[in-house]
Amino acid sequence: MSEGKVIYCQSCGAALNVEINRAYIFCQFCGTKNVIASEQMNTDINISGIHIKAKTEIEHIISSAEYAVSIGQYDKANEMLVAAIMSGNEDYRIYITKAKIDLQQDNNRSLFESLRKLQALEQRQGPGREVTKAVCELMHYRGMNGVTALHNAAFHELMDMTVYCVEHGSDVNCIAGMNRVTPISIMFVPISNKLSRLDGTPFVRNKAAVKEIRRYLMSCGARDSYRFGY
């Protein structure tokens, strides 16, 4: 890890890794020239060249990570968020942004860790407040191939995460992917290219769990995409 510090772009808010004694740096995201003041050079932690004093700079970190996500710099955004987490910060926006990265990178293990952390933070703050509202917005976020958190929860046969997503406003009939599947059908993507029936997909791992999830989703108004010509 190289020695340096972090400042934040005066134009877009991106975190910029700066070598000591430099007078200025150009933002790699928006190109703005940033003059470096000595009081900007503060740090507590170094992760992959990113230096963060997360307790006092969390607003900058989150805004930088959100901007990086918006332009597709997912690895950079993830480095910022991991550094913030390792510094002990539990701001719910860290995990909201991290879940978006997980959806874009199809990192389902990390996605469910982020969702469970949000669930814990929500329980701690009580329903109807900031975390709940943010999670409800996250449920409409579309990741790689247009999938939502609910698609992933159903595909991985996780009943608790399926319920969590639905209870926070996920669209049970949202379509995604090349096969244009709804969450209830994503567990049954057929081997053949024809979507005329559910014909022995290799993706089902736990039949009992799948049946339970299907019953639950159907009770919430979910439909099989192959039946409705999606």
C-alpha cells in the first residue's frame, strides 16, 4: 500500500488518493483540478490505497461511493465502503450502496449479508424510519440483467430474504433476464429455450424450500412468467 492521503473532489465529491506534498490533483472521475490544502491531509485507515477517517468523513465517503456506482466504478466504490465498515461505521447508507454493487456484480453472498445487516439496523431503529424507507427504495433497484433483490432471494431459495423483500415493496411480478422471468419463475428457468412449461430445471436444489417460496409468492399475487407471455 502506497503512502498517501485522501481528499474529496470539490466538484463531484469523489474520494481522491493523494501523495504527500502534492499541490494539486485532477479528479479521475470528472477531471476537475483540486488544489490541496494542508488541513485536508487527514487519515485513520488505509485500504487498497484509500485512506479514510470514516467517523468524521462518512458523508464524503458515501457520496463518493454513490457517484462511483452511478458511473459503473463498482470496485472503487466497494473499496470505499469496505474501508468505512472496517473503521467501525454502521451508517445504513453504506449497506444500501453495497447492496446495489452486489446486484450489479452478481455477488449474492455479499448481497444477503448486506440485506441482513440492513434488517438488523432496521430492527434497532424501529419500523417506518430512515432505514425502512431506504430498504423499500432498494427493492426497486435493478442490477445485472435487470434482476432485483427478490429475484436473487427466490433463486437462492431463501425464504427469509424472500419475505423481507416482499414486505419492503418488491414487485412480485417484475421481469428480468434474457428469459424475462418473474421472481416466482426464476427458480425454474428451463433447460431448453422454450418457455412453454417448467421442464425439469437443474437449478432447484431444495424442493421443499421452493414449494414454500412459491406458495408464499403466489399468495402475494405472483405469476409464472411462462404462463403470461412475458
